Amino acid sequence: MLLQLKDSGELVKVIDVQELINPNHDVVHAQEQEGQEEQQADSYKKENLVFPSGESLPRCWLDANYRNAKAS
């Protein structure tokens, strides 16, 4: 799955989607999508990632207690 870094707009390819959707993990391992060569995997904080459309990640992927928190 491709996601985008909020600050730079660069695309990263998430290695393990289960790690992404698990709200108990605050980082994911992904590879930057630069050029044609495969890049080294790196860690990225979920809070710094968005979908390529600019849409934020679902709250249930970020907060394990999302059901218990008051809606703002």
C-alpha cells in the first residue's frame, strides 16, 4: 500500500499492512519510492502519513481507544 509523507509529499510503500492497521503500533516500516531501484526500509510514524489523496489515516488505525474517546 502506498502512503504519502505529510511534510514532503513523498510516497512510501508500506511493507506490512497489518502493522499499519494495528492501533497499538505507532510506527510502520516502509520504503521510499524514489527512482527505479528498491530503497531500504525505514520507520515512519503513522501520524506523519496520509493517503496519496491527502486524506488522513482512519482513527481506528491510530488510536486503540478510539471508541472510548469523546467525539470532538
